[in-house]
Amino acid sequence: MSAHRYLLIDGHSIIHAWPELRTLHRQAARRHLAREQLLQRMRNYQDMTGERVIVVFDGTQSRTSEERETDGLQIFYADAGKTADSIIERLVAKYAAQHPMRAATADGMIRETVSAFGGNWISPETLRTICDEAEGEMRRRIKG
């Protein structure tokens, strides 16, 4: 087993589950801010824990795209014919035997599939808690 641990985020599921992000997402002109706030929290979490974070969003493009931030997040946008769910399920099916993997989503079908392939599921509420803890630790370290 590799030393790397992975946390897969079902982006829109989390946005719809966290009230402050859901409120932003409902306003078309501010929808991008919901995504940016989620990505920033995930960057903070990854920086504090060393767990590698992969955020997956449903997409509208003709093909799946991937962004890799330098020493940062890996972000996937599903193509119009796929969902974030299918990308998360494919990643867990392919890599859970070699790497500890968790998936954060409110989707019960993803939870079952992730578990079947040997990954672990966490709820949007648990994700919020672990992000809050990591950000609290970050603030304590900055204050010194």
C-alpha cells in the first residue's frame, strides 16, 4: 500500500449540502464563488493534512477535463455524457486496492459503490468537520 491517502470530493453534492455554498450556487452570477470557496477549503485541508484531494464536478463540455494545480488539488470536470459519480466510481475501482481512499458525497449510490471497491465514504457534514479542524489548526500554527 502506498503512503498517499486520497480524498475524493463530489463537488456539486457538497455544494448542495453546505448551506452557505448552496446559497451562492442558486444565484447564477455567484455560482462560480460556491465552487471557488469549496476549492479553497479543500486546498487548506490538503495543505494541513497531506491527504491528496481530488475534486470532481459534473460538466458540460464534450470531453472530461482535468486540472492539476502545482502542489495542489486535482480537479476533474466530467463531460456532458458522464457524471462526477462515474469518475469517482472509476477512480475508486482502479486505485482503492493500492491507496487508502475516501469519498465525500451525499449520494447513497456512490457511497455503496465506494464501499464495494474498498474505499470509505464520509458525509458532507463529516467533511465540513474535518475541514473546520484543519483550518483551526492552520490558524493556531499561524498565531504561533
